[in-house]
Amino acid sequence: MMARFFTPAVLLIAWGFASPAAFGAVTLPTGGKIQQVDFERHLMGLFSKAGCNNGSCHGSFQGKNGFRLSLFGLDPDKDFAALTRDIQGRRADPIDPDNSLLLLKATGAMKHDGGIKFSRDSWQYAVMREWIKDGMPRRKGAGEIKGIEVSPKDMLSLKAGQKAQIKVTATFTDESKEDITPFCDFRMQDDAVARVTPFGEISGIRPGDSGFVVLYRGQVASLRILVPTPMKPGFKYPKIEAVNYVDKEVFAKLKMLNVVPSDLAGDTEFLRRVTIDTTGSLPTPDEIRQFLADQSPDKRTRKIDDLLKTSRHAALWATKFSDITGNNTLALEQPQGAAQNLKSQMWHDWFRSRVEQNMPYDEIVRGVMTATSRDGKTPEEWLAHVKKIEEEGKKFDTSEYAGRKTLDMFWRRQAQVPSIEWSEKTAAAFLGVRLECAQCHKHPTDRWTQADYRAFANLFTNINFAANQFSSPDVKKVIDAENAERTSKVDAKNKNQVMVIREMFIAPEPRGKNVLLTHPETNAPLKPKAIAGPEFTPAKGKDLRGELFEWMRSPENPFFARSFVNRVWGHYFGAGIVDPVDDFSQANPPTNTRLLDALAKDFIESKYDIRRLERTILMSRTYQNSSTPNDTNRLDKNNYARSYVRPMLAEVVVDVVNDAIGTTETFGNDAPAGKRMIEIGASRINNANVAYALRIFGRPPRTTACDCERAMEPALPQTLFRMTDPALLQKMKSPANRFNLLLKDRKRSDEAIFEEVFLAAMSRFPTPRELDTFYQHRLTNTDRAEAFADVVWALINTREFILNH
Amino acid sequence: MFTKRDCEGFHRRDFMQIGSAGFIGLSLASMLRSEATAASRTTAADVKGPKAKSVILVWLSGGPATIDMWDNKPEAPEGIRGEFKSINTKAAGMQVSECLPKMASVGDKISLVRSLAHTIPSHGPGTVFMTTGNKPSAALQYPSMGSVCAKMLSVEKGVPPYVSFSELRNGSAGLAGYLGTGYNPFGVEGGGGGKGDAKGGGTNMRVRGITLPPGFSLEELETRDKLLSGFDQGFKELDNNGNLVDGLDSFHKQALDILRSDKTKKAFNLAAEKETTREAYGTTPFATSALAARRLVEAGVRFVTISTGGWDTHGQNFTNLKTKLLPQLDQTLSTLIRDLDERGMLDSTIVMCAGEFGRTPKINKNVGRDHWARSMACVLAGGGIKRGYVHGSTDASGMAPATEPVTPDDVSSTIFQQLGIDPHTEMQTPTGRPVQLFREGRVIEKLVG
């Protein structure tokens, strides 16, 4: 997800090399000729390809050095004017083309902050020069594109060392077609697998699978480049039984790559992985022994079913839903402090109870998307409901809130949230689409325009909360009286410390900053419209979110089901089929489209049954592959040929460390002692030691809806934390930890205790060599408790412990 | 997610080389990337050779009334002018408030920027703006200047790049933002911090996470590590592609180097300083942190934040300044600057002293001043910043810059230019969006001599 693409600058180094500077018709480096250089098709293509119209160059809103191009070349008229009219036409001089500023700057003959873009004998020079010499003709609209097509389509398979030329054809709105390959920008997602020249010649580097994206003036196309593993003489691809359609799709792709899945994971390997993935816990020593002793053939199936029914499993997904929906404690309504933490907990538990009862995914989303505070209650019922929530809150009980139909907490924030944030959050959370770029400009590698962005935001202009208003005079009467009583008891100074009752509802008109947004060019008010979806008809006080939701969850929706199955897949494999999981865009194609489609189809057909989806994934041979690689799949990292070694969520790290030592956590006023971290809703944790650990291991503050907020990559401070953290070391001294309790029984042997401690941390029995290591160490340390503290410290600091695999 | 992050195609050999470079706080993906970063750094043709190596940020939390400090207005009308007279400093033409006599005596070593202004009179976002050099945005968390240093500058083995004595705004500022948690500051605990309880000794100070806590000796660490290596053998085979397992091994080696190194431990041994030096700094936790900050910079730390609070003077502004805030700041900051200079370190160490905003020129009914971001002053010294120079001015009533207006972006850009980093270096956010370090920043050329 980091620097997925090369910057154009890198490509340019290779780009400027010579080709014949023929005059008249221009010969292209990919063969073929341009008879007539066209401003829109060719010049603007070159500007985009060379990066001239980037935000950091002439595409900047201030321009650069007096020369401004439209950002990413979205406005040909402006660019044409800038080139031909501004500064007395010095940029392009048809009398003396070689003296045009455009060419002098681009070739570095005059100082150019952007560097030398091409040389005088290059084909780009020839293209630009020809156009200038021609008197800078313009066929307005000639470059309007209907679509681009890449050949080969969808997939290109080539051996390491082999080369292949791709061809990009644009169809323009006048139905003419043209090979525009050299004018395109190419991006190879994994250039360890294959590389591409600036002219679209692809060479295989080493076995693997990379996404490949073609950009031409705002148009995006993609294909996958497969470089199969070379077959050794006599190699016969083995037949591996597919458990379900997941395996069918995964294996089909692997076969194209000559990659063989790893062996089936052993029982301990499977049990540890599935327990961490489903419940954020380690299996206990007893659970491990029972599972190993169980001889029945369906024991894995039963284990999966049991784990998916646990309350911990629901808590883990509540944590993930809290990320997805932005359960940011600090942004919740006044009063600040403990009351906010409690609200975060309600938010979390609302999801938890739903996952636990396996409510269909679309119904869960309906509860978020269509939420109002009153949930359809009368004012009096609502007041009683709010009071009950508050009463229960005093005892850490959130059941009244969790039992609500809708999650109004999602819409209740301290500061008024502009409509554009609601639409961005909705898109990221439930459609897996990142819209924020389109606030200011159409994204160069995606389809969303500013008008799309604004029309979508216009669905959310009437959200009303905390404006001291209520949805009806009846509500106002009841709640005003209650709030007056509450605030009468305190000084004016402390009024904001009082929990007053506020209602989240749909106002008759857009409120506050949420004016109806208009079209960026025509300035006409935009009708509310879903991204890539229908328009909705607004009416006074009408809640458009319900209609939006119905569009979202309809089986035809291209994002809703795909986005969620991809999140679930990403959770269980450490890499989404679309990755990052919330970045569905044209420039980020799925690694296995058929797999994604099959999962989505099944999910829709099952009426959005989350548990069934998880079960299908976990039952698959693909999930149960061993993490030990074989000769063919060592290099695989996006086709699931083996179980990938992966880091754990920060919350899970806190929990499994406690599991390993045999200790629990305290949360002060936030939650009863002994709760697990995945059960905590608040993003602000008052236990400073836990908060520190969470920060080190990358728990997101949930301020944006982006999945990228959660840092999943290891960092050095994490290693140092496991080695030196005072709170962690203290736990190893706790008299109530696992080994200290075991040591109380004087008769228990060192070996028995070691086995138990080892099993608890590593979820497997020690090897004879590891046992020997322990004996050797025990000889040097005569204090039993100290020796076991050393053991636990050492186990927690292994790579095997801190990673899931 | 993780397994896709090495998509730049670096090979394992490169990784291992970079991995043993002794950087700290680096995350795995950034290790893989650091080669590319290094390359882009050297192409920044316009950046002059670095003059500064390190930065000490002296943070005045709450928003100091700089109108009563560095930009005193004794001639302003009643209701705006404060209670303090101005005094001359050792720099010709530079005057400061009479409550800062010791700072006046080092006026020839510092610059005052009097025309600094922004538009956010709110503590949280104001702090973010001033410490990141970027106007806060809901869409993007900008990294603090310290985190940028941690990313862009190398450090010796065993030395943390970015150390903070205080969690700014309870840990909501001063962090790594889009750079990722690996570039967060290493926090100091055990006294010396803003809320520390140490009485000037600072003997129990340590950087959390990079030193062994009390009761855990180096010998014990070595013994345990031997045991660990016995349990950590079989796992290596698993991950020959993702680099995760090798990466963690590399982190492990670096961690041991750090824990075995006594560089930071020594830096906190303030008893090694002459008693006169310690006395010169003062006995407050703030003074202790300032002295420790100097010692950390000597040890090779690139960015140190020290902080002192109480500057949110909505009431009794002048009493608070005169009796508590200014005497302490005057003593410690002047000593820090003099000490750095005497050791020949001032030319390579930038000291910046500022808070999140200034305070209203108009005095309120509680004899206080309220939040005011439209004009403020800050101190910059060292690392090639001019000595004895006043940059810009405010209007007669101190409401807004009158000449040479500058923004927090400009100050940050200037600091990074002095560190040898192009202020417009293009970074990438985790979503792949290109972002310049300080997009709106213009280097304040007149500030650098």
C-alpha cells in the first residue's frame, strides 16, 4: 500500500532517449506515425505523462513560475490558452518553434525547476515542435475519450526474462480510434515481478503476480501480469482437493502460476491461527490438549463453529467495526471524560451484540445508516429509554443501548460534522471507496469527480445533532423540562459538564454549514446522488439515508458486498483481495477478481450471513494451508498459496501477552478489571501502560475513516517494548501469574511447568531441543521463580510468539 | 496489509544492509524504502549544505503572551500595553520585556521573529500547526517536525532520533502522523518532564522503551537473550519472502545494540555536570529537562522537545508572568543558549522557543489576555540562524504583523532548510497521496546569515 507506484520522475530517466526527430509526420517509438499532431490527444497526453500538470508542478493552483496548467489536465481550454495566449505567446512560437519557451524549458536549454524532461532529438520534442510549427491547431473536443482498451485484455502471462509489448487504444467520442500507447503512463505495482518501459514493453523479472495500471488523461485500465514459476523437469502439478469454491478459485489462479499450495497445516498450527484470528486469544493449554486428543474427522469444523459463536469473536469484530465506523472517543459529545468512554463502549457493544446474534450484515448497516436518536419512540418513551441507558451505565451495563434498533452514536459528535464528512465516512466504511481526493479535484487514477463528491454529500445535509433543537414540539417540551432540571443543579460555569439530552434527527432543511453543495462549474445545486448510483429526490424533512441504504444493499451494488467480503478476507489472510481493503479503485485492481466475485455472490445469496461467510473462508483448504513454504510458493505474497506470517492487531497483542503470562488487565473507571482489550470500546484508554502499548503497536485513533490509520507494520519500538516495558516485566513477577501459581504446588516438576508455560505462549509442545535449552538455563539459575520469569520473557520475545502464522 | 508492503521490489540483501544501519524507530516498510528516500534527498538541488544537526524545541504550553515578552509594547494605548517596561539587550536595536534580563544578555546570540501569525486560536489545532508546520486538516495527520527529523536524518547506533520530555496536549500532538508510529517520539519518564516530580536531580530519568528499567540489569538481559535464541530458531524458515521474520530479527539486533549502549543513559547522568552549570540552568523539572536535552543532543539525538506549562494566562497575566513563568524561562532558556554557545554547539543546534499562539493585545477584565493567533513572537537561535536579529514587526497595538509576515509553515521550512532537508520534499501518505513536507512554507531567507 505504500508507494504502490513509481513516481513519473523515475520513469522519465529512461523516457527521454532518442528517437528520430522526423519532421512532418512524427514517428513514434512504438512504431506507427502521427500524421497530424493533436493538442488534446497528444500534447495533453505528454503533459500528464511527464507530470507537468501535477499538483506539485504546473498543476498547482498557483501554477509554477507563472505557468499554470489545469490539475491533471482536466481542462483543455485553459491549458490551450495558457500555452498559446499567455505572456504574448512566447511559450509556443510557430515562426521559430525551437525558440518556444515550452521546448527550451522542457529540454533544459533554459532553467527549469522541474528538470530536463526530454532531449532535442527525442520523439516528444518532435511531437511538440510539430504542433507548434503547424501553428498550434486545436480541434476542440477531439481528445474527448470514450474509453481505453488494453491488449492483451485482463491478463498477461510471461516468463522471467521474456518481454511483451502491450498496446493501448483509445476510442474518442467521435468514434475514431487511435493507438496512444506512448502517451500513456504505466505503473507496475510490484516491479520485483515485472517491469515496464515508458513505452509499454513489459519484461518478466521473477515468478509472481503484479497489478499493472495504464493511465491516459484521466482514463484508467488495468491488467494482471503473471510470471509463472518455471517447471522443473518431470514436475507434475499435484491434484489438491478443493473444499469449497474459495479453493476452486484460489487453486485455479495458482495453477496458472505453477505454484503449489503448501501442505495442510497441522493441528496445533491450525488451532493457534484460528483462535487468534477469530477471538484475538491464544488457545489455553487445556484446549490444545483436548483438540489434539480429539480423533474425530470433523473436529476442525466443530472448532470453527464453536469459535465463531463465542462472545470474544463478537468483541473482536466490534473492535473492527469501531474502527470502520470511527468510534473516536475524543470526538463524542460533551461532557468530556468518563461519559465519553462509556458512550464509546455502548457503540462497541451495539456491534458486539449484533455479531454475537449473527444479524445479517445489511441489517447491521441499516442500523448505522438510518439511525435517529428516538428510534421511532414517543418523546416519553425516549426519555425513559435514555434514563435507563444512563442508569445502566453506572454499572458498566450497556444492554439497553445495545438493544436499540439503530446506532445514533455514529452521528452524535461534539462538533457539527459537515455533510462531506458523512459521505466520506459512508463511502469508506460500507463501500470501500476513498473519496476525499475528489473534494478538490478528480483523482487522476480514479473515476470520482468533484460533482460526484458533492452530489453524494448532499444526501447528508439534514443530519441534525446538538443544535439545541428537537425534531418536534412534543419532544422539545419533554426534553427541555428534563434538561432544565439537570442544569439547574450546577453553576453556570459547569454547565457543559452536565449530561443533557440531545437528539439526533433529520431536520426539515439543511442546517448550519451543511448547505446544499453546487456543481463546481455551473454552480447549479446538485441533486443528491449516490456515487455510481441513482439520484434521490429530496423533500422537506425527508430522510434520504433510507433510500441510500436500499441502493447500497441491493444485489446489484458493485461495492457493498464486495467491500465487506474483502474486509473479512483481509482479516483472515493478512492481505485483502483488494488491498488496502478500503481502496477499491480503478488503479487498485483485485488480485483475484473471480474469487472476490464468488465470495460477494455467495454473501448476497446467503442474505448477508456473516458467520456463514467466515465459516466458508475458515473451512477452506486455503485458510488451512501451512505457513511453511514449498519450493514453488516461497515468493508468493498475494495468491494465498500458504498462510502468510502476519502481525496481530494492537488490541490482540495486549490480550495474547496476558494469555501467555497468565495475567489480566485493569481499566480503571473505563471497564471492570479483567476485561480483555478487544472488549473495550473507547479509543482513549486511561490505563497509561495499556495506552502506551496500544500506541506502540499501532491502534488507530479513529479520527479518519481510513483503514490506513491502523499501523500494521512492525517497528523497532515494539521489539524494545517486549524486551523492556516495566509494566510487562512486572507481570512476570506477579504472584498470580501462571507459573507462580503452578510453582505453589511444590510437587510439580520443572518439566511439567515448563511444558505448561510453553504451551500457553506458543500453542505447541516444546521440541526436545527447546526442552534442553530450558534445562541448560535452569542450571544457571537456582531460583525457580526467576528461572520461569526468564522463560516467559524469552518466549514473549520470540518472533513465533508475536506473529500469527 | 503487511505482506504487500515490500512491493517496491527491494531485495533481501538491500533490506539487511539497511536494517543494520543503526536507525531507530524505523518501521519495516520504511527500512525498505529508505534507499529510495536517500536518493530523493540528494536530488534536492536547491538545498544548501546543512548547517544544523539538531533541534531543541522549547515548548511553552498554553500559548505565551509574547506581547509581554519578545514584542513588548510599552507605547501602546492603555488596555493593550502591559505592565512591563522594555529593556535593551546585547543586540543593538533588540529590546525585550524587563522580566527577561538574562535573555537580554544573550540577545546577541538569538533571533526574534516578531511577525509570526496564524489563524487558529485553539490549543489543540494551534499546537499541531506550530509543531508540524502544516495547517491541521481533517483528511491528513501531519507529522511533527521531530518525527520528520526521525525519518529524514540518520542517527548513531543506540541513539533515539526524537525524544520528547512531555506529551504535547496529552499525546495528541508531537506525533508521527502519516509517517507511521515508528517515528513517534521516545518519551522521557522518571522526572524532568512537564509534570515530573524530580527535584532537579533527574537521576531517575530515562527514555521509555530504550533503556532497561530499574531492577533489570544488562547481565540479566544477556542471560535472557541467550535463552531466547534457543527458542527462536525454528521459525526462520517460514517467511522467505515477506521479510517480516528477517525484519524482526534485525530489529532484535538493533534493540540489543540500543540497550547495551549507554549513550542515553550517560546523557541523563546530570551529576556529571559541574555544579555551577546545574545551578545556572535552575532546579525546576523544566531546567533539568533543558540540561538533559543539551546532553541528549551531544549524544546525537536529532530533535528534543522540552515543555513547560501554565502559559494560558486568561487571568492575572502579569502576576503570573512576573512571579512564576518568566523568571523560570529567563533563567533556563538563557542558560541553554549560552551553554550551547560556549560548547560550540549553538552553530549546529537550532533552539526554537514558542507556544501554540500569542495572546490578545487587549487585556481582559480579569487582567488576563485571551487566545490570539493573529500575532505572536518566537525565539529562534543557532544552526545558522542570525545572531542578534529581529525579524519583522507588529503594528502599534500588536494586533497583526506590520512587516515581513511569516507563518508556522515558514518557520518550519527555515528550520528544515538549515537541517539540509528540502522543505518541499515530496512524501507519500499511506494512501499513496503525494504530500510536500511544508507545502505552504517559504524559507525566511533574512533569518539565516
